[in-house]
Amino acid sequence: MSTIRETDLPGIGRKFQIDTRGGDKLVIIVHDDGKREMHHFDYNDPDESISMVTLDDSEARRVGAILGGMVYMPKALEKVDVAFDEMVIEWFKVEPEARSIGKTIGDLHIRKRTGAAIIAVILKNQAKVVNPGPEQIIHKGATLVVLGERGQVKACKRLINDGSM
């Protein structure tokens, strides 16, 4: 499992270290002036930086949008999340055996029970429903776009897929 560690760098900004599932180490330093540095480390020597890229604020935001799926979302992608301070937007597929299939958003009382909101539904035929109402039916294989705090989104996902919270 990948891990992300955050460290404050007083007078500089904040450091994010990502240890990927594949064993790579990526360090991103966000400077207080908006500059971003990305350091990639040697797989066999995690203390040896093998490459570095420096981006200004505008470039970093464009790269972030590309990486975050805002520009293009791969068709095979099953889950994405985007964080905004304490709020996240997460995309996830309704599992084939999900207990919510055939029920509506209103039937499940998703917002009341979890605090999360389903802000879009992408059906298997790629039809999109933006800001679905309580009458929206949960379909097998649909991708749901959910907004909330991380715990709320996780509770929503559990409610959708296995009926628990």
C-alpha cells in the first residue's frame, strides 16, 4: 500500500513524501512562494535523488489537474480521489454485488446517514447525470462521484456497496 507523509518545513513550506505501491519514492516540496519541487529517488537507494523537476504555481496546477483526472480520466479507472483541504471528491464503481443496486439515492438517505453527497453518476454507457436528485437509481457498474470529508465518503462507499456504515 502506498503511504504519504507530510512534514512542515518552517520558512520553506511543506514536504510530501509518497512511497508508492511499486516501491518508488517521490518527494514533493510545496514552497510558500508557490514553487513546487518534485524529487524522484533511486529504487535501490531511497536516499539518492535521481531526478528533480521544478514547477511554478501555474504549471503545478496544470500538472495536478492532469494527474487528478480533471483533464482526462482513463476509461479503465475505477477510483480517483481529489482532496480540497478536508474535503475530498472520490470516484468509485458500484460493485456488481452491491446491496444498493436498484435503490434510489433517496431510499438510501445517503446524505443524512453519511454526510456525503453524490454529485454525479456516470452510467456504464458513459451517460452522465450531474447533481442527481433523490430519485436517481443506483445501477450496477455505475461510477459515482462523491463529495465529503474522507470519513463521510468512506461511509457512503460502504453504504452503497455493502449496506453498512
